[in-house]
Amino acid sequence: MMPLLSLSWLVPLAGALMLLLIGNADGRRDGLIRWLSLGVALAPFAVTLALWAGFDATSAEFQFVERYPWIPAFGIHYFVGVDGISLLLVVLTGFLTPIALLSSWGSIDRKVKEFSVFMLALEAAMIGVFVSLDLFLFYVFWDAMLVPMYFLIGIWGYDQRIYAAIKFMLYTMAGSVLMLIAILGLAYLYSAATGTYTFDLLKLYTLDIAPQTQMWFFLAFTVAFAIKVPLFPFHTWLPDAHVEAPTAGSVILAGVLLKMGTYGLLRFSFPLFPQAAAYFAPWLALLAVIGIIYGALVAMVQPDMKKLVAYSSVSHLGFVVLGICAMNVQGVQGAIYQMLAHGVSTGGLFLLVGTLSDRRHTRLIGEFGGLKDVMPRFTAAFTIITLASIGLPGLNGFVGEFLIMLGAFRWDPRFASAAGLGVILSAVYMLWMFQRVFYGPVTHEENATLPDLRPREWAGVLPLCAMALVMGIFPTLFLKPMEASVDALVQRVRATQTLQANTR
Amino acid sequence: MFDSSLDAVVPMLCVALAALAVTGAEAFRAHDENMPVGGLGIVGLTGAAVSSVLLWNRNATSFGVIVADNFGLFVTVVLVIVGVLTIMFSSPVVRRDGLPKGEYYALVLFALVGMIMMATANDLLVVFIALEILSLAVYVLTGIRRDDPRATEAAFKYFLLGAFSSAFFLYGIAFTYGLSGSTRLDRIGVYLAAQSMSDNPLILVAIGLLLVGFAFKISAVPFHMWTPDAYQGAPAVVTGFMSTGVKAAAFAAFTRVFLSALEPFSADWAPIVWLLAAATMILGTVVGVAQTNLKRMLAYSSIAHGGYLLVGLVAANQVGKAAILFYLLAYAVTNLAAFGVIALLGARDDANDELRDYTGLWHTRPAVAALMTVCLLSLGGLPPTAGFIGKWYVFSAAVSAGYYGLAIIGVLTSVVSVFFYLRVVVMMYMADRGPALAVPARVSGVGMAALVASIVVIFYLGILPTLALDLAAASIATIF
């Protein structure tokens, strides 16, 4: 069998290294490099689709597993595999990267080679994060991912790019180094119990950790993930990074990077430290609900479209965290579904806002108005994505939010009802922005002659719109593969919680 | 091949012979004759490397005071790498700045002799002699540009404070000798352990004095005052040499003395070293943030790295000892390469070592900027580089010894340090093009080769560290 998982991150990495070898000092080969990088990015997408096709949805086990010793002295393995939780996130990464690359063709016109190299390296690291089952390997990808993103924001971003890039890097690192200590602590605990070091996640799952220690380790892991999500009050890096990043960077940031945080909660924080998770879950959920409402309120008053979308992410990811905290099948399935849906719809929003700002070099809502008649096709696409983001039934956002609310209600109706307010608010800020940008008279003369979507832009927008529809109409297609794994996860966390509660 | 009792000194001897050959060549050359004396140094260092490999696992001892155990040999190989890279970076610098070629290379090689001796010494007096050999050579190297007032000042300051620290160290030796009747490390350990000296205050005085001496050499806070000035004043390549070579040698001796002879008293000295480590990491990074001169910034950075090494010393377990060795290797290659970049980009009249000089380097010298970025990321401890594995190793030592607090200080300061390493990256890649660096028309081929080799090693150690990790673990297995 082909080592599909290794291919999925090695192909973009190899592509990035290959692009480095092409001489392009004067920008003469920009066109070649653009096509080449798009081709390279489509290859891992094909690989991720092959993963999906070959995935056995009835099994909760990790599949496509590859395991080789890497640093035997510490029991570190190159150990990768996917289950229903990570599979679709990998597919999402493969899906969004070519779209993001395509979107950069109109806006990135200097140092195209380096841009493509960083984008592909970023993709490799992101896929690596989702497929790693060895904590060391995971941490390597987790940290390595920061470097290309830092360069993408810092070199090709907007005015405040340097500030935003450094803030992004330092915030994320500050969280992840504490996780590093906790990872080392876990490995040490394991060696104290069994005599050998290991960073193998599956072995560490079986480790029995004292409740007091669980608390600390849970906090160390969760703060790292909460910063990434970002959970209120760790979210302040996000508006800067999202707004200052180039469009392609924002698409990836919102589409994939944020999901690493929620994925980490699901994969590491909750199953590794179930008892601490039970203790902290209400607090996390409280922060999540605050984030949902706070993000929505702040989004409402933003004059800048990109910033509005950025804050809407804080709100939407709050739903995801709420679903995870509920830790029942509906909640977790909804959370994963919402992760995917948010990747598609918010990725799409950043793409469309980027398209607009490429044309007008401004993203202020007040600078627009009446675009409906000027750019009808653009307006149609924007409508679909906006409604998807709000969570209109029949589009992708609805399924996730509905399941999360269901799960949250079964767990604690108070959180569910507070989060319900967020659903309403999201309709308010999205539709209000939509109205101000697209309806009314054309207030600025420059806007009267804006060109509609070009074929290349369609190539990026169309798959996203289609995906929003498919995910809304055929949710089973996506819920099926994750079902077994989610069941197993919820059972494991719950069982350990009751077991430990009984023995105490 | 190695049967006599001189086996253990062979690596040192190779370098010493090369140094003498360089001195001789300098003395007898015609006035305008240009001899490739740097090459002689490389030959000698290669001899040292080969003999170290042959001596591996043999535990050879010469005169009872020089031991070529695996620990010493590992450090010797690190020092050989430092030496080779230094010579390669030096060759364009010596020509450009018009440094006295013969003297320069001879001093570098003599310093290396002292360093190797220090790493393999098993007797406090030999450690002291080694310390003096390397120190004297490095004092002169610091001030080798006599036309530069900064360098002269730096050399003088370094000399004065270094002399002080030597006195402390010697005084510590005297106390130790007075208590145990020997200067041999193995005998001191046995004797002190047998006598249950732990309630004797004099042993604490002895330990304290030795500690001060070592702390000066590894520039641990609060004994670091000389470091920023000396590092900034010296030519960049010399700074790279001393910030890696001297530190490696001093740490080897420090580890040997404190983790073998004085191991029984670790309850007494561990809390102090804990404080030194924490203060060194914190001050090195926090003050580093405020620097605008790249050399000075890297000076503070290397102070901070001394702190990380001290963490391994505090942990004092098997993991910690091996971690020190691996970290020394990773740090030496990375730091030397970073200073190599500064050296290669300098000019005779303008060191080009202000942070703003690097504005837009990406556009003028993309390859150098990329290599520098890798060095900086490795210093900051980001994967997949050598620096990441080094930090991982050191902190896992701390965690497995239960020093969670120290590990947390360590990782948090390394985040702060990333901030100032990134400032350089920001300058090179992101800042708007200001007054461009007066880049030399051509970056020397030898220098670039050394840089590329360093980067290859950095990635190799970062991605496939197994070989180096195993060697480091094997090195400490024999003696401690």
C-alpha cells in the first residue's frame, strides 16, 4: 500500500524545495511558478481525497498508520494515522490550499516564488499536525508551522504586518512552550510508570495520571490550544493577524490554522486528562459562550470588513469549543462539522473580501454600497457564503450549529440558551454588512465601474460555494466517517471520568 | 597504534604541532610571502579529530592528569568543529582587515590546545593551566585589531576581569587541596566522600570559589559583565570563536568538576547553580531585547544559552549530562555560523554590525539572509533545527529531575529570545528598504562553504539527531 499520509505532507514540502531551485530573481518566471505551485498543491488534495475514499467509516481505529522508529533514545517514533476526527480536517487542508494559492494570483506580484514556497511549506506542516500520533512529531509540526505563517504575514501583509506577524508568533509560542513542558512531563510520568520513554499518543492514553497532575497538564495543553482557537480572552492576536495577512494567508489562518486548536482539545486535552477535563469543561464553556457573544458584538461595530470576518471567527469557534465541552456525540460531531463548515465559509468570506480589496484597495464597509448592480455575480457568491456563515438551513453552517446546540442543551441548557443569542447576533452583523455593501445607491464613483468576478476568481469561489451547498444538503456524507471515532472518543472520556469518580 | 601512555594527549598534540608549525612558518617566511597557514591549522585539527575517533571507548590516560574518555573526546570533536569553522570564516576576514596572519592563526590554534586540554583534564591544576593557555590567547585575539580603540578596550577589560576570575579559581583549588590533599579530581571525590565533609564550612568556600571561576568563564549572571563589551569589541569571527569554544571548554571542565568530584555535595551547590541558571536565562534574554547592535545582541543571547546549559547541570542526571554535550554541539555550530555571517558581511572600515545595517538584506544577498535566518531560528529553538533538539533535551532533563520551575523559566525566556532573533529577520525580510548595507561585492567562497556546511549540520542535528544523541549518551556513560 502507498504511504498516503506521508505523501500528503511530503509532496507539498518537496514541491516547496523544488520551487526554491528555480531561478526567479527578476520575476520573469512568475507565471510558471504560479502554475507549478498550484499543480503541487493539487497533488496533496488528490492524496487527501484518496484517503477519504479508502477510509473505513465503520472503524474507530486509526487508519493508514505508519510507524517507524525515529529517535529511539527517547522512544520517539515517526507515527502517523488518521481517524474520523482528523480525516476531514486533512481533506479540508488539501482543499483550501490550492484555492488560497489561486486567490493570490491577483494580489501577490512580488517575490512570487518565495510566497509559493512558504504556502506549500505551511501546508506540509498543517497536514503534519493533523496526522501526527506521536507527541514529539506533533510538536515539531505545530511549532514549525509558525515560521512560514510568520513570513507570509510579515512580508506580504498590509501596513501593520510586522507587528501582526510578531504578535502572532509570540502569542502562539508562549502557549505552546508550556505544552512542551507538559509533553515532557507526560513522557516522564510514563517512564516512571513503565521504565521506558514514549511519546506515543495511544500508549499515553492508557496512562493513569493522578488528578492533581492532570489539572496542571490539562491547563498547559489547553492554554496552548485556547490561544490557537482562539478562545476569549486569548483572542487578541487574531484580529491583527487576520487583517494584516494577505488574502491567501487569511484564508488558511481562518480555514485551517484555528482548527488546530480545537482539534488539539479533542485529540489531546480531553482524552489524555479526562478528569481534569470534566472539572474544567464548564469554565471552558463559559469562556466559549463569552467569546460567542463578545465576538459577535465586536464584529457588529467593525468598519473594516476583514476585521468583521475575523471577529466572527472568534464567535464561531466559540461554538466549536462549546460542542467539545459538552462531550456528547452530538456536541462533538457538531463541533467537528462546524470546524469544516467554518473553514469553507470563512475561508470563502476572506477570499471574497480579498477580491474586493484587490479592486478598490480598501476594505472599509463605508467605502462601498450598491455593489449589487455593479457586480451581480460577485453578489450572488457573497450571498451564498454569507448565508452559510449565518447558518441558514440547507447550507453548511446550519448542521454544525444545530448539532452543537443539541449537544449543549443536553449537557447544560444555560450554555445552550446563551449561545443561542450568538446565533441571532451572527445574522445581525453579517446581514447588516451585506446590506451596507451591496444594497442602496452606489455612493462612491469608483465603485460604479468595478469589474465582476473573473474566470480565475470563479475557480476559487465556485468550489467553496458548491461545498457550502453540498455540506448543507448531504451532511451524512461528512458525518458518517466521523461517527465511529467520535463515539469511541466520547465513550473513552466518559468512561474514564465515571471510573475515576467511582474509585475515589 | 596507540600503546604508549601518551595516547590521551595525541589530539591536543596534533593541534599544538600545527600551532608551532604556523609560528615557525611565520618566523621564517620572506617578507611578502603569502603562506596558507590556515590550511596547516585545518590539517592539525583533522589529526585531532581522527585521533579522537580512534581513541573512542578506550579511556586512555596520560600522566594521570589527562584523560581521553568519551566525554572529553566528544567535547574535543566539538572544539575541532569550532576550530575548523573559525579558520574557514577567518580566511577572508584576515585578508580584508589586514590582520597579522601568522600570529592570528597561531593564537587560534593555541587557544584550541588550551580548550582541548581543559576538556580532557582530570586535575584541577591542569584545568587551571589549560584555562590560562586559552585565556591568554583569546585576550590577544580580542584586541588583535590594534587600530580599533573598541577592540583594545574590550581586550583590556576582558583581561582584567579574566585575571580576577583566574585568581578566584586558583584560590578555590588551594582550598580544595588543603581539604583533600590532592588536586586530582578522582581522588578529591573519593576523599571528600569518605570524610563526610558536608558539615565543614571550608568545603563550601572551596566550592563557591571554584563556582565563581567557572561562572566567569561561561559568563553566567552575575559574572557576565565583561561579555557584552568583549564580544562587541572583538572582530566578529573571534567573538564567534570565543562564544562557542571557550564556553564549550569551560562547560566541559565545569561539568567534570561539579558532577564527578563535587557530586556528593550537589545538595549544597545545586540551589546556587539553580539561581545562576535562572538569572542567566532571564537577564540574557531580557537585556538582549533592548540591543540595537547585532553583535551585542548575540552576546546577550550567548549569555542566555549559557543559562540553558546550566539547566542541564542543575538537573545533574544522566539525561542532563548528555543534554549538555548535545547542546554544546548544537549551540557551537549555530552560534559560530551566525557570527560568521556578521564577519562575512563586514568591511574593513565598517563592521556593519548594527541591526539597521541588515535592512533589506533579503534583496541584496538572499542566500546569506536565508542562512542567517536558519541560524536565528535554531538559536531560538524552533524545529526542525539543532537548537530545538538541544532545548528539548535540556528541558526534558530538567523535567525528569523534577525542576519544573526551571524548565518553565527556560521555555518562557526562549520565547522572549525569539522576539529579538525575529527582529533581525524583520530587518532582513520585512522592513522597508532603508539605507542599504554596503555589502561586499563578493562574499568569500570559503566563508560561504563554511556557512552552508553549518546549516547542513544544523538541519541534520534537527531532523536526524539520533547519532549525536547516542554518542552524547555514550560519552557520559563511562565517567559519571
